[in-house]
Amino acid sequence: MKYGFSDEEVVAARSALLEWYDANRRDLPWRAPAGSEVGGEGDEAVGGGRGEAEEGAEGEEGQEAAEGERRAYGVWVSEVMLQQTRVSTVAPYFHRWMARWPSLPRLAAASLEGAQHIQQRHGGRMPRTAEELLGVPGIGPYTAAAIASIAFNQAAAAVDGNVMRILARLRALPLPLHQAASSSLFALLASRLLHPSRPGDFNQALMDLGSLVCSPSSPSCSSCPLSPHCRALALQQQGADRGDGEDGGVDGRGVRVTDFPVRKAKAAPREEWVAVCVVERREWRLQRHHRTHRWHQLVCLPRTAGVQSAAEAAINLAWRSLLSSFWCSGHRRGCWPGCGSSPLSCCRPAQAGLQSRNDDRPCCACSTRCCPM
């Protein structure tokens, strides 16, 4: 295969990456070692595949299974929280979540769809393979592979944007991310590299490498354990001009590591207007997105689209009946029905800290003090 790894490269890359990971892995709360509570402060990261209990001892097997369950649950929570969010931001929220819902049964009692699915269909136990985990609402291919490999030592390659970036540079792939053809190739390459006896550690090593070393704009190639196998770095060091070969480009300057992965043209920004009313009551109402876009199935505040389908219009009418309707235009003031003395006022977007190309559209805010007019 043109962009594949040779057997020698696979063996060398596995060894180099895991040696680097053992010396440099990050201390994260969801990487609790087997036998300790997931989410404890200061736990050292130890991946799946080490310290397995010997078969035949029923008590030890049961303990190992329980530890795997706790760990799988913690990995699931962390992977969801880490989507588009920095590790430093996630850590305190992870601790609070685990303190409030320390197990799947406790979470299932809170009426969350994925936890209820596991409670009802799997007897409250986390599925152990990536294929089974994909059947759980809210779990996609990356999260399924992360849970299966880290918690249960299953050989499943976890491929996210960080891993794709590393692979694109290792092979100097002239492909953009998140396309059907390139995604299939990245999955194949990641599976080829995956360490068979330490898949959890290997996946976490790639995660850390992408975060700490092989960053999008400022990679630290001199400290990368995979630099001897990196085609993008080799092209950069050779001073190859774009267009000089099958791995080159077309604009005449030398190839750089940061040229990979190939960047696709950005989609035009979409402008949305949202009117928000914040009511000072310790109650809230949320709804789930059902449209086929990036927020599909995510929970959000009630909102109304400019163009509605019949189903969306029916949902909107139900919200109006539940919350009562309000009308806001110009500089009129009023009160949200039932919100007590909290005033409702209108202000221009700029006054609410919003950026807009049309300051004449109102922004609604409800607080203990009126917005300055």
C-alpha cells in the first residue's frame, strides 16, 4: 500500500511510542489504575493489558470485572466531556460528575438515555467490545474504541482528530480530514499500528502525543518519538519544493510538517439570531435537537427556527403553552409571566456583549436589573 507501514516500521513505532508514553504520560483523573476509584485525585495513568488477574480465581475475576466496569464508565464520561474542550477545563467537572453519579446505575436513575440503555439491555454492565458499545445511544466509533481498549484491553483503534493529524504527518498524506475516503484510510493505518497487547496504552499514547508534541501549528519534532518514521518531517528536512513529487504541493515553497493534514476550504459562517430570556427561578426546561445537523440529539434551551416544519411548529406551540408567550420589540419592557419581580427588558446586541452586523435587532435579557438602554 502506497501510504502503509512496513513490518519494521510498525514494530519500531510501537516500541518508541510506548516507551515515550511510559515516561511522559499525563496524570489525568480518568486514568485511574485498576483497583482504585475512577476520578480520584492524582491517580497515575496505567493502561489496559497489564496486571490482569490470573484465571481460575472466581473472586479475583469478579473484582477485575468490577474494576473494568468502573474504569469503562469513567472513560466514557471523560471522552464525552473532552469533545471540543480542554483537559484542564474538564478535570474539575469530571470530579463533580463522578461525585454525583459514581456508577452507571446511579446515572441511569437520572433518566439519561445512554445509561438507561445499558441498565435495561446489558444488566447495568458496560458492553466490552467496540461493536457492542456502538449500540449505546450517544457512543460513536471513537468513544467506543477508547472504552473498549482502555477499560477492557480490546484491540480497537481510537481515531480522532489528533490521531488523524499524527497519521497524516507520518505518511505525508495529501488528504483532508473527515472525508469518507481519508477516514477509512486513517482507520486502517491506526489499526495497523495498534499494539496488540497494550491497545489502551497505545491509544492514550497517541492522544498525548497529539496534545503535547504533534500539535496542529507548532509541532515539537525534535522531541517526537516517531520522528524517524515521519515522512512529512523527512520532506521538510530535504527542503523539497511543493510539486516536486507525488507528496509535494503546488505553490513553490518548501514542504512543512504543518502542511499535513491538508486543510480544506472553510465553510462560510452561518449567522443565527437567538433571543434568550433568563428567569431567576431554580427550574429549567430543555429540549433535544432533532434536526440533521451538528447539534443532532444534543440538549439545548427551547428555540424556534425561522423556517419550521410541521413537527417543529407543533413543538413550538407546546413550548408557548408551557412557558407563556412574550413579545419583544424596539424598547418595550414587560415581565415574563410568573417570574415574580424580575423585569424583562430589551437591549441592542452590542450592549449584551454580542457581535452583530445589524444592531437594530433586539436581544432579550431577564435579570434582577434592567439592561441599560
